[in-house]
Amino acid sequence: MRFLGNVMATIIGIFVFFMLLFFGIVLLGAIFGEESEGVTVKSNSVIELNLKDICYDYAGKYKDPWMEVFSEKKSIGFIDIINAIEKAKTDSDIKGISILNEDSSLGLAQSKELRDALESFKKSGKFVMAYSNDFSQRDYYLNSVANTIYLNPAGDLDFKGLSTEVMFFKDLQEKSGIKMEVIRHGKYKSAVEPFLENKMSDANREQTTALLNSVWNSVLTDISASRHISIDRLNEIATGLLARTPEMAKENKLIDIIAYEDVYHDAIKKALKVEKDEDYNKVSISDYAQKIATTSINTSTDNQIAVIYAQGEIASGEGDVNTIGEGSMRRSFQEARKDKNIKAIVLRVDSPGGNALTSDLIWREIELTKKVKPVVVSMGNYAASGGYYIACNANTIFAEKNTITGSIGVFGVLPNFSQLSTKIGINTEQVMTNENANYSPFVPLSQKFKGVTLESIERVYKTFVSHVAEGRKLTVAQVDSIAQGRVWTGTEAKRIGLVDKIGNLNDALKEAAALAKIKDYSTQNFPEYEKNFSDLFAKLPFAKSKEALIKEELGEENYFVLQQIKKVQLQRGIQARMPFEISIQ
């Protein structure tokens, strides 16, 4: 026994030693890395715009300073990229921007906002050049803003119009015996339609077609302006797949030059007046954004505008960079409300919705804050269902033209395994003190329980519609006529009164400043997440999550299917969620 005790003591001692060594190395790296963190931008430089690792508006920060030390301090968000491009317009060391294309994860509204920033950068007299080995349709939309577009001779360009696909599970449920009992309000609430039908309803097809056409028109309008090609001609090119080869793309004026990357870099050298045999100065957008974020704080005024980022699905708990939790969100509004230097709040929403109760808790904080300071909403890629719920009572709401919003409706999903259990010979019996003491997924859903649940759904829907009516100064009947779970683009939402103005985050900041009657201001980002070291360990290679491992094994497409099934399993409680996900394909 004593021998085993000595062995265990030795093992524990070795483990503690290596843990202390690890944290020592990380701490030293953080300390000395901080000193060498500054990025030097040389004169006559070009920004390389690689967006492969940028997806969130906000990269996040922690309340615990130790977590800041051990976290990835150089991680930046999409809004940091936008701010950096704005700064680069007046930076004499920056002469242009090079878009060396990598597949990005930007959404529709983000692509639009970035494209507008690049368009503004061009107007300063500086160049934007783009090169790709292979243009996806989404990336071509962004790259089409460039003065000159290069495409690899062996590459291709995907330009064929938009599509979306919905999977239906009705037949699978009948074959497997696993049924999802659906209770909903809203004829357009198609988030649950896949469990009720084996094909798309007319209402769902109507809204999906309208949505895609609106987004596609916005995309074509921007490309048309940049490439000087009519919208009708662009539609002809898309329908006939007339840009599928580099030669066809050039003939139809979607690109300018067919060449390899070395020729592209030679062209940049020529623009910078650098000899061919010399390297030109370049800085990555991530490094440049990091530099701007740490040096461009306005110290001439005490006036601040709080920017609170609500990104991801809405769920209970603390939340993080990809989940909106009531913990971090409510704390952010309370802190901003009490801070005398903060004169206004901008809520940046990028969410398809989620938990209805959490949405209402956040709505309440905005309602309380409005009594003290103005609140302006800036909608990103999504502000749908629960995402719209938390936005509807702001003083002013901004959306991009292709923001996806609305989806004012609620639903509940109850898994039921009674058919499956019968098939495989399982019988369950319940013992209860009262008739409705328990819902069991192993017995058929009773009409009485369904009725009680529907009553809850109707109550939440009525509350949702009432909040929208009050916030948007509409009647309940007016809101109900444009609600029913229907999804709208930002352009359509402005027309029907769900948003006030088309614009980006910077436009929302200007509006907030005007409402607060201030001219000069700095911004302060929220939330600060309360995380501990167990969350940090999850990022280490030896502690890779099971999700990451599954994704590696299954591949992107199969993992997506798995995630859809998993999301349904996690939809507990009444949901205010967007009916489907859309991506440019």
C-alpha cells in the first residue's frame, strides 16, 4: 500500500510540475508578447485582406483579467476589420488593399457592410485589387468591388443565382417511430414544418422565394454598379452559367485579367512603383486591425457609446461569443445604464433567435435602459424571431438591405417515442398524484396536454406581438398581419415598418450620438464574459471538443446534418426562432 501511495504521489507531483511549467510559459509569453505586440506599418504598404478566420462581429472579452492574459489576445472581430479599413483611408502609409481570396465565413449583411467599406476606401483615391484561384459566388460578390479582378487560368467562377434547401423528416419519423410533436403559432413558422410534412408548404415557398429574390436583387445591384453590367444581363449570365470558365467570365466582364498570382503581385508592385525584383510592403488585415484597436481610442472626451453585441442563438445562462445568454447581456445593459460616461447604447444583433424567456428578459433590460439613455439597434446578418424580439423596442432600428429579420412567431417541439417503444416491445407505466403531473415521451400526446401547451404558445405570441406593436408604434392587428412567423429582408422590413433605416453599425452610432446630443465620443464594447479556466482548457489541442473531433471525421456537410438534428433536441421551452438557415450557394 505504501508503495502504491508513493507511486501516486510521484505521478501527482509530475502532473503539478508540468501544469506549473505550462502556465509559467504561457504567462511569460503573454508578458513579453505584450511588449512586442505592436505592429509596425511601413510606408508604401498594402493591406492583405484575408478573412478566412473572421466570422463574428465581436471577438469577446473577459471580466477576469487572468482570462484576458491566457486568452487569444490577438483575436479580432468583423467590426474591428471595418474600423481598420475606415482608418486606412487616411493612413498615408497605406496605399491599397489586396484581396487574396480565401473562403470566408461572412454572412450576407457582413459581406454587404464590408463591401461598402471597401467602396468608401476606393473613393479616397487608393486602390483595391483582388485575386483568386477559384471564386465562390459569395466571395465573388465581395471581390467584385475591386478596381481590378484577377482569376487563375485554371480556376473558375461560380455565378448562378441563389438557392436554399430544406430537409423534411415526416417519413423518417413514421419509419423510425420517433415523432416530434409540434405546437406553433404562425402560418409561416416553417422551423417546424419539416416534422409535419414531406414537402414545402405554399406559405413557406412564398416567403422563401420572396426572401431569395430580395437578397439576389441586392447582390446584383451592387455588382452591377461596380462592374457596369446591367442587372438584366447579370441575370442572363447567371441563368446560362456564362461565367463558368475564366475566359467566359472575362468575356462577360465579371473579371478583368486571367493570370497567375505572381503576375497579380507584379501588378501591385507596379502600382506602388516598386521594382519587379523587390518585395513590396504588406500588412495583414488582422495585424492592422489589432494596431488600430489599441491606438485609436478617443481620449479627448469622456463621452462614450456602449456597443453591446448580441450574436448567436439565444439561450439561458452566461452566454459567450456565439451564444446570447441572459447573464452577460443583462449585466451589460445594467453596467451601461449606471455608467455616467456612457451616453447612449447601440445593440448590435446577429441572431436567428432561440429561447423566448431569455429574449423577454433582455427585452426588459432594454425597456429599463430606454428610460435613462437612448438605445439604437444595428442588425447584422440576422435579427429574426427572438433576435427581433430583443430589438423591437429600441429608439431606432437600422438594418442592412439583406439582413434577415422578422419571423415574429413562436413554437414548441416535444419529442415522442411512443411508436418506437411499441415497435421494439417497450411498455411504460406512470404513477402520478395529479392528472397532468408529467409529460412522458413514451405515451401518445394527449389532446388536453397539447391544448395546455398551445395556450402557452399563444400567450407568448401575444406578448411578442404586443411588444412589437408598442415598440414600433403599430396596432396589434397591423403587427399580426406581417407576423405569423414570416421572414423579411432589411429592405422589405423597412417598407412594412419593422425597421426605421437602412444602414450599418457606423450609421447606428451616429444616430445614437445624435439622440444623446453629443458630437465627440469613444466606444466601449460589451459583453464581458464571466469564464473560468475550465473553458480555457477546452481550446487546448489535447482537450479538443467532441464536436471538433466529429466534424473532422464526418466532414463539413455531414456535420451540418448532424447539427440540425442536435438543434432540435436542444429546443427546450417555447422558442422564438427563425424558420430556416440560408446561405449563398
